[in-house]
Amino acid sequence: MGYANGHNWGNKLNWDGLGISSLIFAGVYSIIFYAMCAIVWANRKHPVIKMRNMGLAISSLLVLHVYFFMIFLAYVLNGNYPCELEFWIMSFYLPIGIGLFQAQNQQLLLVSRAQSKLIYMEDTFKSLPPTRPGFKRWNFKFRQWWAQWTEQNKYEGFLAVGMVLQLMVSTIIFLISRKFTGFGFVSQHVSIGACRRGWEWAPSIAWQFLWNWILGPILIWKIRMIRDIYHWRLQTILCIIAGLPGSPMWLVSSYDDGFANVNRFWVPAAWFLPGIVTMEMATLGFPIFQVFYHKRAVYKTTRAISQWELNKHLGLSTGSSMITGSSKDYQPTVSDLEDCLRNNHYPFLLFSSTEAYCAESVKFLIKVMNFKNHWDTVFIKAGAEVERAHHVLYRAALDIYLSFVYHPTADQQINVESKYYEDLKLLFSAAANLIASDRPPTPNSTCSKSIVAPWDEPLIDQSNDRTERLQMASIGPRESSDGLNTQLIINLNQPADPNDKLIGFKIPAEFGKHCFDGAYGSIVTMIWSGPWQHFLTSNKLEQATQRSL
């Protein structure tokens, strides 16, 4: 017996060198694959992974990995691999796995579009369902679901319809063909090898070409202009291209007799192996690399921020106010980030939206800085109206909490640590339920000026053309932004709104100017260690500074 006897559709199992080596390789690779899945899942709350919808990604990869293992079993089982089982795998199971994977591939496009809206859309928060159960509550949930129907939901709906049609067609073909059942009325009973050919396999080919050769290239075209710092676009393109050769090579090797010698040692289904391995390694490997890279950067950032806070507390110099040139010896400080957010945040906000996908975090930092900067001024202008000033500032803080922190209401939630999230929840959750409950459902894209905190004007002019908006964002700050006219915040001559749901609400004693400090520091660490460093190396801050001079 040689190293490989070859696949000949006989009843004898192929326990030869090739069969044993294939199973050993499949086992070792599976251990590596599941370990990578475990690493990704353990870090699922990390910003780099959280944005990627890795739950759907891992689910699709687990489906495809079962097929990966079945390919190696096909050689070992030889003629004991039932034709009926392969029909269902090729006609239903494999296309479903590819369809799910293509669905998660849409995530880059969806995140990019959602982030681009944050540039010019003013902050809003989602409504909470009515507190009382009944028809009104269920009607609200349906309207909210309909209002927030996204492109991802549409694609998943299209996938679900395709899965149902696929199952129906496959079931009908299976029942009427004599190749698979004894009560069929079309085709003829054939040998186990010839069973793999025929018109019955046409729907399988059609579904695979739909997912790989139509929807895949369309997605590549849609993301062609995306440039992200996580190499997510590269990962997506690699996965799509890797999946293209499998279907045509399986089709040719199954129907062309010239592949007979190749098929003895490399079964037709094995042509899907290179694509599956590439999809698994790229989908898991890219985010794992980014996570470990970010953790190393966070360690250095924590030390830098600790030194910066110590210098700030002692009244020492905390670094230059703005980077206007490049130097090999220059070491950026946290003050550079704060100066950018305070004086000229538009270039960095544009970068965080289009390349770093953390615009909600940058906007949160800007909002908190504005909130703290106006705290003392509001009380000075309020004079004797201290209680009312306290109430308005609480409403401003509540608006930040609802728009960026609170999971049920934030359209784009910041990735704040759980301990800070719970601290803010104690301060604002009761008021949030009063303000956000029993409101009409809000669509995903709503644009309006903040009424609670009028100092927060729209970050970008709301032009009709998106390209114009993004170009305006890189020019520089508007003169009216962040104005200090506190009469816009508190008008002592205007009576309180009688419909205000917070009338009589007891503001927690812990509320104060520094209520967001914990969350602010957590987000600063995340931004400074990742997006800010990429922003500096891209020289876009220097370019924006030169344009504004």
C-alpha cells in the first residue's frame, strides 16, 4: 500500500497516508481555529471587535468550518459518503454558510455609512417604550423597529427569503429525483459516483454564484473608496476574492472527465478549502492583531496620561498646544489631543468618522469639554437662580448621557468601561426613563439643534451634498461654534416649561461638574492610544492647520 490509494468510490475506507495526514491537519487546524474564535469572543467588547458584528461572523465561520471538516472526511469515507448527504450539504448548507458570511461582510459598509452621518447629524437619542404594558407598548415597539430598519436588516431579510426558497427548491428536487429517493419520478438510479452529476445540482451552483460572484463583487465596488486604519477593507476584499474560485472549480472538476486523476487525490469539494481557510484566518486574524496592538498602545498611553495628570495637578507644563510641524524627537502629549478638540476639532472629527470609526467617542469628548467649560459661567450668569442653573446643567448632562452612553437610547454608544457606565447610570437612569419614555419613535437619521444645551451648535453645516459637508469639515472651525453667550443657555425672564417631565425631580447629590470624568478619562485613553496616533502620523492635523492659517 502506497502513501495514497486514491478516491475510487469503493466501499473500503481510505486509511492510507493521505487520509490520515488530512485528518491530522484538519484536527490541528481546527484547534487553532477554535482558539482564535475564543480569543475574539473573549475580547468581544473591545472597540475594534465590537464594531465588526463578530457574533454573526463567528456563526458563519462555524457553519463553514463544519463543511471544511466534511471535505477531509469525503476522501477517507470514499464510497461510504452518501450522495444524499452531499446533495443537502452542497445545495443548502454550504450556500447558507456563504450567505451568512457575505451578510457579515456588509458590516464595514454599514459602519462607514453610520459614522459618516455623525459628521453632520446632530445628536439625538432613541425613545424608550411606554412603561405600561399593552397594545400601546407593542405598537410603539413595532413602529420603532420599522423606523430603524437599516440596510443590514434589509440584507438579512433578503438572505432569509433566499434561505426559504433554497430549502423549498432543494426539497422538491430531492423528493422527485430517483437518484435520491425510491419514489421519485424523474431521472434514473445511477452509481454513487454518477449521482454527483446532473441537473439536480443546478440550484446549488446558482446559489453559490449568487453569493460569491454577484453580491461579493458588488460589495467590493461599494467599499472601494473606504480607507480605514484597521485594514478592514483589505480583510473584506481578501475574503471575497478568496471565495471566488471555489464554485467554478468544483463545477469543472465534477463534470469534466479530464479531472479524473486529480479527483482521486483532491476531491471536487476540496476546491473550496483555500477560500474557507483564507476567510477564517482573515476574519479572525485581522481583529486579533488589532486587539493586541491596541493593548500594547494602551499600556504606554496609561503611563503617559498618568504623567500628564500629575503635571497638570502640579501646575507644570503639559506639552505644546498644537502640532504645527513634524519632528523625529517630538513626543505627543494628551494636551495636544485636548487642544485639538478645544480649538480645531473638525479635522480630527472627520478622520475619526471616515477612517477610525470612533466619531461618537470624539463627539462625546467635545460635549463633555463644553459642558465643563460652561459650568462656572452658567452659575455666574444665573445669579440667585442657582437651583434653576443646576436643573439646566443636569438636563445638558442628561442629553449627553442619552445620546452617547445609555445603551437603550444611544444611536452610537461609546465604548465606556462598565464601572463608569454604572456610575453614570445611577446619576441619570431615573431621569432618562422620564425623558425618553412615551415619546414617538425616532428614526435613525434625525438632525436638529440641541435644545437642552444650546452652546452645542451643529458640528458641521448641514449642506445637501455629503461631499460638500465632508470638505467643509476639513477647513476649520466656525466662528460661532462653542460660543460663550450664556443667555442662550438660561433666560431668566422666560418661565419654566410646564410640560417639563423633570419638574419636581430630585437631582442626585452626586451630580456635579466632574460627573463625566471617569468616562471621559476612559475614552481619552482609547482615543489617544489609537486613532489620535494614526491621525498624527497621517499629517492631517498639520495640513488642516496650514489651511486655517
